[in-house]
Amino acid sequence: MKKIEAIIRKSQFKAVKDALHEIEVNFFTYWDVTGVGNEKKGHVYRGITYSTTDIQRRYLSVVVSDQFEQKTIQAIIEAAKTGEVGDGKIFVSDIQNTYRIRTGEKGNQALN
């Protein structure tokens, strides 16, 4: 099993959520976060410079079976990509085990 964590633009969340549902990844957790990006300069709008160092993002966390790892990553990349700086990051880590509290099922059975 893999834990896939993605930090994406809030504006791309609906597209990512729909893409995950399309590949039958229907359970994930998300929350709003603020982070600091690589871009050091601000944006100028009508002569006023706005700081872009504090960036509003959405953080997704999903655990999938090994066979869904690449499908899930590809769905997130395709849906979240705008081609601009700040599209986000994806992190993948191994999960030892998972348990469904209600039934006591463990492993892949607990994911569905």
C-alpha cells in the first residue's frame, strides 16, 4: 500500500477530485494549508507589488493499493497541472498496514 500526499492549487481541487473519482479512488482526506514556495519576487498589479511567498493550497492524503499508485499519481498530475510556477508537489510513502475500525478488516480489504 502507498500513501500519496499532494499539495495542489485550491483552484484545481475540483478537477483533481473528479479525476480521482474517475479512476475509482473515492476515499481521501484533504485540508487547506498555507505554505512558502520557491518564488521570491512578488507580482505587480496596477503598480502595487503583492507578496506571493505565502501561498494558499489544498493538501490531499490518499492511501491506495500498490496497483493504484501510478494511476493515482497520473490522475493528480493531469488534473492539477497548469504549467505555471506553483502547481504543487506529490509525495509517496509506504504504508505498513491499514485497519477498518468498524469491521476489523485489514490490508487491502480495509481500503475498499
